[in-house]
Amino acid sequence: MLDCRVVIGLISDVHANVVALEAALGALERAGAGTVVCLGDLVGYGPAPNETLDLLQSEHVLCCLGDADERIAFDFAKRDGRKGVADATLQWTRGVIEPHHVEWLRTLPVQRRIETPAGRMRVFHGSEDDPGARTNLQQDPVTLARMLQRHRCTILAAGGSHVPYYRKVPDAGWAINPGSVGLSLNGEPGADVCILTIDDEGIRVRMDKIEYDTGGVAFDIVAWGLPKVVADAVQLGRMPPGEAGRF
């Protein structure tokens, strides 16, 4: 029996969308989240990298390093193979981000281990040792159970897909992707958040979509000279038809 109730907020892929982040953090505060964890990709795509990083730090959000963050923070991480819109937005970000924010990104861990009353939670953006990798959580229960066992955790959370997903794994725990705050791609515009409640009843997972001014953010994206396709995706909640290969 647990003698306490713990609420944890999980977010990911903020992508320099400070308006969406404000809405997401407000919703998590109203839900009673005492801790908020962000699975990386704090910058890239969006128009407000400095404001986003200021807010994450002022609100003491526990952050991991995402692949977009890595490419801003470290020269060696300017990977080949990620072309088009991603490269264009990261190049723009390099020109406007403040040096102290670059230094802060360099301090972020690739993964975090967080102790909860229901066991260990392990979180990362791509994989436990590479922000640019992808961890497929949409696998069969046996494979997921082995993954949780390998990571020695009850809750395993990974980002990067921009599509929220969660699954209870029998006799093992939970696999979670909280989606994306700043560039959700599950077909509905808004900021994705995940709320974990741990109490006497066990672990409960709730996914929410938080409304924000997507039109205003889209206007800012275009006004700053960023690709219009990003503005369209923010407003649609999905990649515009025929544009998937550009992201």
C-alpha cells in the first residue's frame, strides 16, 4: 500500500513553441503535477527557442537531450541525412539562440532515471544512449516486457514520434510516448501532455490534448521566415498532404 499520491507530468518535443509550452505547463499544474519531465527536442521547428528554454528552466522542468537539441549544442551532431525543413529550422535557430542557452543544452543528460513510489521511471528522447535513435514502443507485450526488464524500470517513456501512445504491459509496467507539445502530429492540433498518477490504486496514465493559439504561432513561424509547412502542420495537427518527406 502506498501512503502518498504522486502526480508526474510527461511532455516531449516542445520544438521552440513557447505558447504551446505555457498551455501544457498550465494544464499540468491544474492536474496537480508536482514534477514535470520533458523528453527532449526543446528547440527546432518553432519560432521561440530562447523564450522556450527560459520557461523550461524557470519552471524547473527536468529535461533530457533531444536530437534537435544535440545538433544545436554540439558541432559533431550536425548529422547527415536530416534534410529539408529540419535543417532549415535548425540553421535559423543557430542564428538566434543565445549562447548561455547553448551552454545549458550541453548540460542535459541523454536519459534520466526517476524513482517513484511504484518503481523506477526511465525516460529519454530517442534511446538510452542516442537522442537521434528511435525506440519503438508499439510492439507486442512480450517484447515490451523484456524492454522494461532490460531498462530495469516500471515506467519507460520515449519521445520523438510526435504521436502520443501508451500501453500497459502485463506484469511489467507501462510504455509511454507523451507525443509532442509544440508539433503534435496525431491529426488533432494542440499540445500533447501525459499525466501519471501513482497512488494506492497503482499507476494511472492519462493523455490530454491542450488547446492553444495555433493560429498565432503559425503567424510567428511565417513572420520569422521559417518554412510555411511547419505553420501548416501546427494548425492541422498533422503533416500537410504531400509534405511528409520534408520533415
